[in-house]
Amino acid sequence: MHVRKGDQIVVIAGKEKGKRGRVLRLLTSKSRVVVERINMVKRHTKPTQRSPRGGIVEKEAGLPLSNVSLWCAKCATARRARADVDANNKKRRVCAKCATAFETA
Ligand SMILES: [Zn+2]
């Protein structure tokens, strides 16, 4: 797993290529990832207790994990992470090229 919930990612393949967003959910068993505002689909929903009117709702659908990469804001491109430790000896992930720490929102 090269991304985590809350990571800023960029889509590197497929029809949403080039878009950026934050990871909302990981669907590990399906090797998919749900990203904010990426791969929106329309779902025709029946009225339920929670949404008594039903209708057409737009929501994010999962996309293959292999189509996303971590986004390094400093390099302004897709980058891999490598492991590192901070000043307090805590493990963290940093950009493989510029060593900027990836933040998980
Ligand atoms: Zn970088």
C-alpha cells in the first residue's frame, strides 16, 4: 500500500489522469482507493430514512490503487515515498527526491 487515508495524491493513469485530491477511503480487498472529487458517478437512489426524497446523487467511486501516486507539493509532481525519522525519532514518510515530509491530513 503506497498511499494512506488523508494523503494528497495525483492520478497518473486512466480517464482522471492529472487530477489531484485527498484519499477518503482505501478499499484494500478490491485494491481500490476513493479520492475526493475524483471519479464521480451518478447514483439513482430510492428514498430512505436518511434521504427521504431519493433522486440522483453524485458520489465518488473507487479507482485502482495503481492509478494513483503520492503528490509532492514541493516537487509539484508525483513522487514515491521513502521512510525516514524526524527529530523525535518518529517514523515518517518523506519525498524520495526532495525529502519533504508527506502530510496526512
Ligand atoms: Zn519532493
